[in-house]
Amino acid sequence: MLDLSVIIVTYNHEHEIKKCLASLGANLGNLIVEIIIIDNHSLDRTVRIVIKSLTKFPRSHNFSIIVNETNKGFTKAVNQGLTASNGKYLLILNPDIEFHADVVTPLVEFMKQDKQIGIVTPQFLNADGTIQPSCRRFPRHRDFFYNLLGLNLLFKKSKEFNYWKMGDFNHQSKKEVEQPQGAFLLTHRRVVNQVGFLDEQFPMFFSDVDWCRRLIQNQWKILYVPGVKIIHHKGTSIYRHRLKMIWSSHRSMYHYFKKYSKDILGSFMNYLTGEFLLLAAVLRSIFYQLNSNKIKDY
């Protein structure tokens, strides 16, 4: 079995993927690796750049490129990669991640030391070197309303009003967390065998949240390690399709609550939250349309 399978989903990422692959190739240590690229019908030069970039990797690494004839969505594409993978460890990686040091090897060591660690994730940095908050708790219904009312911004460090986005955590200490950002998820084959693939009812958003929740329900731990760092050029693909992403994220949040809140009170809160999610999506879409010429669209 290979040491590691790296799964990267691309969609019009010609400006990010070259730097991602170059920095990844330079920082894999002595691991025997396969790189699996799943391209969701990119209309730019992404596939050509991927092919050229992979020729520069050591011959000891294996490569495969799956080019979808349509955009299947992030979650389905990740599952394609998981299906094709052969590694003992599996890294789900966004194409807008950049490595400046060996990241995978030290994180794998944490998993070797504690067999109950199901996912391990590093500290995320912005391009300027500042910390990018990357860990969250599982959202509650009231967290949506706190965010809608702006209470999470008014009380940024409050564990209650900014519970979901962990405003009370400075991201500078090692910690077991519930939901690290899905841009870098290093896991183990045993986890996937037990927990299964990502839930495809979440095409883009919340599939990572749901997956992490299922891990924890199965007694796995998720570890955040700030001593290991990556750079995340956040959300480049999302900002290109902002209007579509607004609706996708709101629908997925609603489906997430429906999946995990099935009692009488939960059903009522699902209905209430769903109505406000719809209203919020409409208002955000109008705001975006009115201000799209002022918003930087990558």
C-alpha cells in the first residue's frame, strides 16, 4: 500500500494549481505518494497546467487525472478521488493551498502516536503570514440567528455568540476540534472504511462538516496542530461564482440541520431556520448584484 494519496479537486484553477503542486512536490519528505486530480470540467488551462506540473514530480510518485465531462460538484469529485485512492493515509487538499515546509510527515506522526486521531489539520495562514481561523464547532440553530443579527461580530470572542466560528479560540495552541476547514483534511484509510465517503446531498458546502460529525460520532478525534503551517489563498473559486455559492451554502446549511435535528423541537427550528435562510439568501443575492461592480471578483 502507498503511504499517501493526495486528492485535489479543480475547477478553473489555472492561477492556483501550479503553485500548489510545485510546493507540494517539494515538501513530501520520503513518503511514497500518489496524486489524484479530479477536474470538474474546467474551461481554462487547468488540466494542461496539471499535466505539465506533474511531469516535474519524482518518478517514485504515481499520478492520475480524472477529467469530468460536467461539473459534478466538489463532494462527488472528492468521492471519485477516494474511490480511486490506494494510500494508507489520505489528504483531501484544495488547489489554493501552498506549502513552505514539509507538512504531511509531521502530521502523520501525530496519527501514528494516537490511533484514535481520525483527522489532523495544520494551522492556516493568510498570504501575509497572519493566522487564518480555520476551526469551528458544529453549528446550532441559534448560531445562524446570532450571525444574522450580527451578534457574532459584536461579541467576537464570546463562546456563546461566536460559538460556531470559535471566536473564543486563538488558533495558537494544539487542540481537539470538531470541524477544521475542509481545504486540508489528512485522514487514515481506516477512517474512510468505517465512516464512509462524503455525503453527496451536500454538493459543495457542509459535506466536510457532516463528515467530521460522523467521525466524532464513531469515536474518532480531530486534532488541530498549530506548529505545522500552510498558506491558504482562501476562496478563490468561490468568489468567481459568488451568487451561485450563496444559494448553495444556504441550501446545504438547511439540509445539515434537517439531517441532525429530527425531534419535534428540531423540526420546528428547521422550519424557522429554513424560512430565514431563504430570506437571507435573497437579501445577500440582491446586495451582491447591486454591489458586484465594487466587489473584487477573482
